[in-house]
Amino acid sequence: MENQLSMRPDDRRTIPRTTLEALPDYDALASLLDTLRHRTVREFRLALPRRPYEPRVRERLTSLSAELVRRGARIRALHLADVGCDPAYAGDIRRIAATGAAVRALPRLPVWMAVADRDLAVVPSEPGPAGSPATLLRGRVLVGAYQALFDQVWARSALSPAAADAPGHGVPAGRDREVLALLSEGLTDEGISRRTGLSVRTVRRTIAAVMVRMGAQSRFQAGVEAARRQWI
């Protein structure tokens, strides 16, 4: 498995367009998540059921999120809204949110999944091979279907109260905080550019990044949420 994940783009021509590999146990699943930490990933989608798998797998998900955020990847995570009845589950969400991931909630999750770009996805094996906790999927068509499903569910989700309570979750600093404050005052991108000396392109990129960090769907929502979290 590690050889498949680390091979060069030119070598992938020898791999079938779609592959499915049953992960035999939780050790294999944890190992896969470790391997992803050393792989170039631009976007990582994660749908979390209540308390997914064993503690070591949840720990790997948190460390993977932190590492990918550190390298500039976009991380989005979905969780069930009723976290209040399960403190351990709420703790998992807060820890992932604290890494800088954008986290949102909804009443039901159609399926748990972890999707890295359009290259691979990890989904439940049931009703797959007995004893296999998950299946590794490869292939743009198959992985793209899960990517599209995640995006559809994300569009219907809401801001996560559990994530908002995470220590240091997404708190902007320096330039990001200044841009967010000016955005909340109602300034346009051009107005923010004049006030800060930043290019309009940089302003727009900064606003987009802060919105993703908060899980905000609009500029207005970003301003309201920033004020609620006392960031400005």
C-alpha cells in the first residue's frame, strides 16, 4: 500500500483507473493515515460519524489534519450536530477544529469518508469483507463521486458550535485579522486594499482563506461569525 501511495505520477500509468483495496484491520487504516501525512494533498474532506473507530485512528485523523493545514492544504470536516450527548465525540471535533480545519455540522451523515483530492478515498467496507474496517478507493470517477457527495452535504450543513468552542480554533492574526476587521466594517476589496496597502488579489485570497477557516458561506456571515467569536 505504501508503495502505491508514494509512487511518482509517471508510474501511475501502470495502475488501473479504478482500484478497490480492503484494509484488513485498524492497523492498516492507521498506517494509511500516517502515509498521507507525507503525501502532497491540496484538499482533504472528512465526514465523521460518532466516535469513528478506535482511539488511535481518531488520533491519526487529528495529527493528519494538523500536518496538512501546516502545509497549506484545505481541510473540511463534517460531523453530527448532536455532539452534546457524547463528550468524547465533541472532544474529537474540537481537536480537529483546533488544527485549523473548517468544521461544519448537520443532523445526519449519509456515510463516513476521508477523501484526499481526487486521488483516493477511504470509505466503510460494510457489507464488504468480514473484519475489514474500511476500503481504499482509487480512480477519479469513483473518488469523484464521493467528493461530489461530500460537497452536496457540505452545502446543506451549518456552522459547528463545537468547533467554535475549540481553543484557538482558526483565530486569525496580523494581516488576516486586519482584513477581517475591515471586511466587517463593510469595506469592499478595493477599500481594504487601499487601507492595508495589499493588492486586491491578496485581499480576496485572504478573505477566502478566512471564510474557509470559519466555514462561512458568505462575506456577511464571515463578519457576523467573527464578531460572535470576538475575533474583532
